Amino acid sequence: MSEYGQVDKPGLPTREFTPNEFREVDQVYEPDFDKVEEDFVQKLWNGQRFFNANLISIDGREIRVLKPGVWNREEGPDFMHAEIEINGKLHVGDVEIHVKSSEWYAHKHHLNSRYNRVVLHVVFFNDDFNLRTRLQNGKRIPTLELLKWIDAPIGDLFDETVQTEADATNFCRVSGNRLNIENLKNTFESLGVERFLEKADAVRLLRTRLNFEQILYEGVMEALGYSQNSKPLRELAQRVPFSDFDHKSEHEIQAILFGIAGLLPSQSEKPLSGNNTNDPFIVALETLWEASAHAKHPDRMNVSQWRFGKIRPYNYPTRRIAAMSQLIYHCRGSLMMYFLPTCEKAATVNTPKLLRTIRIELLNLLMLDPIDYWETHANFGKGGTQKAKLIGESRALDIMVNKILPVAYIWAVESESRKLQNAILKLYSDYTKLQENSVIRQVDRQIFTEAQPMRLISPTAKIQQGMMRLYKNYCADQLCDLCPIIEHNAVLLEEG
């Protein structure tokens, strides 16, 4: 063997290995965070796939997990009502899960009173220098790094979580059985109302610290992002409150949002070509950003937080920010008053045709046509949108059902208007079906058959929401004995 590991064999070509080609023995292991999802870490915690003895937090405190808590699949801390022993003292509260410890501050949880009940911050990997995690009320809680304590190789755990999901969905007492279609439809509608009221209750909790404008603003921003960009868009809305946009022009609003998001061309590591950089629209935005008070604030987002890959250009976060900017400008200082008067019309109509007209009016308030630069661009320097609406019909419908109507409902509750509450529930009940997602497709595979397809129940948005509640609250946790479909005689089980 020659210098630098050259292997000499007769008749074979030689290859040289440089010293940098191999990892040094004492090199620190750094996981590939792009391949570790928060959902995976949540499953590790929920399944307690770690050695629950002699656990030590990163600040040296002894941790013992008595109960991991109830998995919260809505907004707020990831696990609720957990029981954790810290240095021998019992703490009952919530647990928040992240891939990296720095995400607590990146997601602004330290500014959010909803997280004041968190007693333990659980992370896959500690990348931060903060030994204790700070809550909004000033208290400090320990952080537990799971990577040090997991009870099997990561690859095996990943395979197990995937297989567990498959096992949970492959075994279903409803699958293959004859359905009572009318009872099934009623069951899904009831579950759909429950899911709506759950969302409304989440809004009610937010009202303890936020006004209606900020709640609606954050909610719409989150819904614009789909799964890939929902968190960074919500974070952007928290970094730049709705009240900051008073008396601002649409271009000023865009400049501030793009600047805080770290998405302006001047903030990119890859500079645009000269022609693009000199585009009058981009020059104007850069000038407005530099002149804004927000430009002097060092706490901005990083371009690495945003996802552009494997996303249609129509749905790029840049177009979503442009859409929100236009919506903020059009609402003239009040998102609630932009939508609420149209919702209130539903309290005075009594025919399906008029109700349908109101639903269309509400969607049209969201389905914004692009103007200026965004008529032909998906991102700075990138075209390809062909004047498509900034918010399409399917996304507008999702925002209306999941964000706007629950907020309007709590407005009606606080206004003590039973008539308006009923009108909003009526609007919700009659909206056409949303775009299908993986959960809807999974429920379809589990419950319906070729002889009795899903179309027999005429899916609406409310019915689809009911399907999602069924899967997330029962199927995902394998609570088969409590299945509402069986409880409501919606399936005719064969007797063995």
C-alpha cells in the first residue's frame, strides 16, 4: 500500500484515497436534519422509544417520564397532560417536541403564552447554547435530547414507525364490511361539526392573548403555506404583527414581509442577473425595505427556512406572501370586517340558492388576481405563472373552512349572537368538498369499497372534516373500540 492508501494489485487500476475522504474517529456526529421530520420525533416520544432510566437533561437535571401525555394534533404544544419527574419532583403539564433545540426560539414559543404550561422541551438533537428553555412568563424548563437515549438504531426506529402506521391502517374493523350509507353520512357530519367546534375552541384560547385581527392574519398565513411552508409563514406573521401595516401601501407591506422573511433578492446567497436586479419593481421593494423601521431589526428569518423544491411555482412562498400583502392592503385595516359582513348575510337568507351566492362571495374575497410583477413571476427573477390567481379556489375553500369561519364563529359567540352562530354553521355545512389529502384517501381505502364507493355519501367539506377527525382522533391512536362508525351502527359487521 502506497502513501495516502493507494492499493496496488497486479492487472487492476490503482485508486488514491485522500485523507479527507474518511471521517476522523473523534469527528462530531451531526444528523442530516433535512431527513429527520418532527413527526418522527413525536412518534419516538409517544412510543417512549428511549431508555427511561437515568435520563439527564442538557442542563444536568434528572428526568423520569411517568406519562408522555396525550398527543395534540391541533395547534399548541405537541403533548398535553404529561407527568414528568424532574429532580425527584412531579410536574404535570405539556411537552413540546422539536428536531433541534434552537427551534423553540425560531418558532417564537418563548413569546407565546400558550406554551407556558410546557414542563419539558424534548428535542432530537441539541444544537443550541441555551441550557434551559425560557417560557413567555419568564420561567425556565429543561430540555431533553432524545438522540442520546433512544433504545434502537435510528434506521430501525424509522422503519418501525412506518410499519406501525401501516399496521394501524391495515387493521380496521370496518374494512370490507357492508355500510349503512345514511348512518355513515350522519356520523361523518357529526364528526365534522365536532372538528369545527374544536377549531373554534382553539380560537377561543388564542383570544386570551390575541385580538381577532392577529388570529385571522396568522391563521390565513399558515393555511397559505400547505405543509411545506405553513410553519414559516405563521412565524412570519408573528414576527410582523398585523397592526404594523396600518396606513401602509401594498408595496410597503410586501417590502416589509419579504424583508423579514429574508427573501428579498439582496438577501439571497445567489444574486440575480443584472437585468432582474434592475427591474423597477425589485428596485422599489429594496428601497422601501431599506427605508422601513423593520430593516433595522436584526431578528429576521433565513432563506433556509423556506421550501421551494418539489412545489409548483403557483404555490411558491413568494407568491403566497404577495397574496397576503394584497389581502392586507384590500382589507383597509380590518381582516374581520373584510369577511364578516358577507358572513352576516347568511343570517338573513332562507334559500339554498342565496346561501350558495354568499359562499361564492366569500371565496371571491380570497381568490385574488395577481398585479404588477406577480402577474408573470413565481419568485424574484423566475416566471412561469401565466397570470394565475395568487390564491386558487381549492386553497381559498380550505382557508374559509379551516380558518375564517371558526374565527367568525367565536366573534358571534362573544357578540352573543345565536343567529350569527347558526348562520356560520350553515355556511360551513354547505361548502362543497375540499381538495383531497392523504388522510381522506386513507379513510377512503379503509372504509369504502368498489361496491359502496365514497361518492355515495356525497362528500362535502363538513363530511371530509369528519373523516379527518375520525382518522386523527381514533384510527391513528388505534382506538378501534371507540370507533364512531361502529357506535352509530353505520357498518353491518359480519358475525364470526
